[in-house]
Amino acid sequence: QLQLQQSGPGLVKPSETLSLTCTVSGGSISSSGYYWGWIRQPPGKGLEWIGSISYSGGTYYNPSLKSRVTISVDTSKNQFSLKLSSLTAADTAVYYCARPQSTDAFEAFDIWGQGTMVTVSS
Amino acid sequence: EIVMTQSPATLSVSPGERVTLSCRASQSVSSNLAWYQQKPGQAPRLLIYGASTRATGIPARFSGSGSGTEFTLTISSLQSEDFAVYYCQRYNNWPPYTFGQGSKLEIK
């Protein structure tokens, strides 16, 4: 059964860059055909899609975050990663990685990581 | 950008009741609509995709309907474990994902 395991720091300073990794187990990230995603949720608020990366490395970013986001994939480690730069307090949120329920590009997410609470504070 | 609006924001209900939650899109999203359940401290759980298809392992008391701009999630008989926040999400057209603001089911 495919699982997503997130890792990364829970506290980051303002103006710095957040780096999170999502490790895929129970399946191969490169041969899967999926478009792997990152989503975030500020405390007490709703969900916001950050971006997605295809199995072949194509990237797709939320226009509102595009200038600050980089998503990459490391097939040798079966991982994909998120970098978000120039952090402010508004970036404080739980960050999730997720996999869509089919390989038809952008579909609903049926498998989620456990979430990482990231606080931006000095 | 397509805006998703959910109603009501909060609903107080008793176990056993039938519940209907609404989600409206600012323009047509065809049937590219999903529903998620989220409990405190947990990741969202996919309930419905394609507006009406239950995801794997989802009980039959959950059903979705609608197309275009108007969608509903119905829980036929509310169980204690169903008290949570429910989100609708449109997907596929650019930008590919937009979520509603959520509807919270509270115990009356």
C-alpha cells in the first residue's frame, strides 16, 4: 500500500526558505504516472494548493505562489520536495504532500502525507 | 479563477439525521468535483470524486450529486464519527485545484 512520509523542520525564520520532503513508499515515483502535489492549510483555515510535479519532472505552481515555489523530484530516493522562499508569518501552516487518485494529470487527492506544521517565526 | 463557495459554514445536527452540504462554483467545473472530510489533527480524507463516485472504502451513507456549478454532499444518517469539516474541491482546469472554505458539522 502506497504511503507518503513527510520530513522537514517545523520552525523557520522570516525571509528564509522552507524545505520539505515527501518520501514515497510502496510504489515508484518515476514509473507511476502521477502528478504529486503539495497543499497547505493555515491554522483554523482552509486548504490551498501550492503546486504539483509530474512523474517526468514537469512542474505546475499556484500562480499566487509561483515566484517563491520550487518543487523537485529525486527518483533515486523516491522523493519529491518543496521549497518556499522569502517566508513571512502568513506562510505559517500545516503542509501536506499528496497523490491524486488517478494518473489523469490533475485529479482529486486520495493519499496524503501526515502533514508538517511549519511556523515562521524569529 | 474559479471560486468555490460552500454552505452552510457550520451546521449543528444530531446523530441519525440526514445532512446535505452545498458547494457552488463561480463557473462550470463539469463533474470535476471532489469532497473531503477532515478531522482535527488529521489530513483530509477523500470521500467523493467525479461529483458522485465514492472513493475506496467510503461508506454508502455518503453520496454526492450535481454537475456544472451546483453540487451537494449528502450523509444519509449521521454517525458520531462523521462530525468533522467537509471541503469541496474542483480540479482539472487551470489552475488545477481550488478548495471551498469548508463546512463544519457540529453535534447538536
